[in-house]
Amino acid sequence: MLLTHNRLLHIRSSKKTRSGGGCGRCADQPERETDVLKRKRKGSIPMESHSNKLEKTIVEKAKELGASLVGIASIADLKASVSYKIYDQKPFYEECKAVEWDEAHKSVLVWALVHPASEPVLDWWSMKVPGFTPGNRVMRMQSRKLRIWLGEELGINALSLPYQIEYGGAFLKDSAHLAGLGVIGKNNLLVTPEYGTRVRLRGIFMEAELEPTGPIDFDPCTGCDMPCHRACPRGAFRSGTFERPFCKEENDQREADFQILDGSIMGIEEASEVVKPCRTCEFACPVAQRN
Ligand code: B12
Ligand code: SF4
Ligand code: SF4
């Protein structure tokens, strides 16, 4: 989450390739197919979709690996999204000149892992946790397994996406919206019918041209009196829409207020500095929070 923005962005390297590259020091890098997989996929299962069977097989596999929600979007549609246009024309970071994705990738597999309020640790950040948060540690493993499975079983060349856009990552909220996982709410976050906003996202680019699984007809914000906007401790929605600098102020402060926590809390051996990112606008959203 912001974890990587606030801290990892400070240590990112300028090295980058067209399909993501990756920061030399960042543990959450894109993964590539091996040469063995490259050879395997040649002449194996055809890469186009047949009556959505392939899509269903992929979605089922992701669920089997623990994804809470899963879907597929087309990269052409993602390139037409609001986020792509904004970011491509005006990237947030100077060294990022535009969005850089490999033209060979045609579809994005995007999935969510529920991060309930009852398990706050999933979203806490530590440099010593692989993937930086316990939640992303799980998703990183799911991503790796899925990428290997796509290559070995379906012959689909795939790339596990890095978290950050400037390393070749995708706009995960837009991807999830297009794939039918939910919609982007007035809190600027993905709101899903099943878990509201309390999910984290991850994606894989695939070379196969697959049928999108979304979007869905879901409109939680119309008629809502926007507790998400009122709850923000920094007034990040004062203009009526999300304003990133105010949110960043809050999260920079939280980073400065890190705590040293025992390793057992974060699922690691040793104690570490732990940052608890802000989730106030997320928790304020009432969607799917009746229980
Ligand atoms: C950079 C970043 C941040 C930065 C800046 C956020 C920003 N929006 O500018 C900071 C540190 C401030 C931040 C804060 C948070 N983040 Co953050 N962040 C990201 C990251 C890496 C990239 C986002 C980005 O730059 N997008 C590009 C810009 C142009 O888009 P955008 O401003 O986010 O929003 C656009 C869309 O909403 C679009 N849009 C608006 N309406 C509509 C409607 C439709 C139909 C469509 C298609 C699009 C659309 O227009 C907006 C552009 O103006 C993503 C991970 C990823 N790779 O996607 C996570 C991510 C978005 N963050 C996430 C979270 C949870 C948070 C926080 C709650 C903190 C936390 N606990 O982790 C806060 C929430 C702030 C908020 N209310 O938006 C989650 C969101 C999960 C969800 N349910 O949506 C993500 C996906 C990470 C993850 N692992 O799951 N984040
Ligand atoms: S409530 Fe927290 S996470 Fe949401 S916009 Fe405000 S500062 Fe950012
Ligand atoms: S609190 Fe209401 S307005 Fe805000 S995201 Fe949730 S449903 Fe939409």
C-alpha cells in the first residue's frame, strides 16, 4: 500500500525495462517466466479463449489458491481508463516518463484478498516482512503460484506485476473495476459487493487475449451521505474528490510514528519497525459491513 509509496519510493533505483524492470533493492519485484516455461508454451494449448472456458479455469484456480475475488480485464480497456490517461500524461514521479507496459501482454488477471478490520496486522508494514505486509506476503505467494501454473498448465506467458506503477505495475483499482470485482467509490477505492472496500489487490499480466469478466452493475455511492469523506483526519476529500497530498501527509506522519513490534506479531523471526497505515476512509464505508 502506501507503505511502498512512502518508504520504498525513496529507495527506488532508476533502472527500468519496458515490461517493468524492477528496483534492484525492492523485494516485491515482477517475476518472469523461466526459459523452461518459454519452451513449454511453444506449441502447447492455444492462447485464445473458447466460450469462456479458459477464463473460468483461471478464475477457479485463483480461488483455489485463496483469492477472495477474481476477474480478468483487457489491457486495451485498461489503457482507456481514467488512471492510465492521467498517469501516462503526468506521472507522479519525475523519473517515470510514461506508463511502460510490454505490448505482448493482452489481459490482466486481478484478484482481491479480504483484509477485515478484525485482522489489522494484514495491512501493517515492515521492511522485514517478505512483500512488506503480511497480507501482501500471502498475495505474492499466490501470484508466484498462479504465474507458474499459467505457464506450465495453460501455456500462457505471464508476468507477476510489481506493486508500483513506475516499475511496470498496473492500476489495480481500475483493473478490478473492469474485471467486475467492484466499482471505484467516492472514497477513491474499490468497493466490492462482498467485502466493501476492505480488500487488497494484486495482478498478473498475461499474453493471452481473454474475455473480460466485468464490469458489474453496482452503485453503492448514489444516495450514500459519504461518511468516507467526513471521516478523513486530513480532510483529503475537502474539494469533493480525493486529494493525494493530504492523504500522504497523514501516512508520512504514521510512518514517522512507527512502533517496534515483536516478530511473532508480523509472522517473522525478529522484532522490526512497524508502520500502521491509515484506513479511516476504508473503515467508514458501510458497504458489506453488517456483520
Ligand atoms: C500510489 C498509491 C497510493 C498513494 C497515492 C494514492 C493516489 N490515489 O494517488 C497513497 C500513499 C496516498 C495511497 C494511499 C492509500 N492507498 Co494506495 N495505492 C497506490 C498505488 C500504488 C497506485 C495508485 C495510483 O497511483 N493510481 C494512479 C492514479 C492516477 O489513480 P488514483 O488517483 O488512485 O485514482 C483514480 C481512479 O480512482 C480513477 N477513477 C475515479 N473514478 C473512477 C471510476 C471508474 C469507473 C474508473 C474505471 C476509474 C475511476 O480516477 C482517479 C484518478 O483521478 C495502488 C496500487 C496499484 N498498483 O494500483 C495502491 C492502492 C490503490 N492503495 C490502496 C490502499 C488500501 C490505500 C490506503 C487505504 C492506505 C492503505 N491502508 O494502504 C490509502 C487510501 C487513499 C484513498 N482514499 O485513495 C489499495 C486500494 C484497495 C482498494 N480497496 O481499492 C491499492 C490498490 C493497493 C493494494 N495493494 O491493494 N496509495
Ligand atoms: S482517511 Fe486516511 S487513507 Fe483515507 S484519504 Fe484520509 S488520510 Fe488517506
Ligand atoms: S462511504 Fe458511501 S460514498 Fe463513501 S465509498 Fe462507501 S458507499 Fe461510497
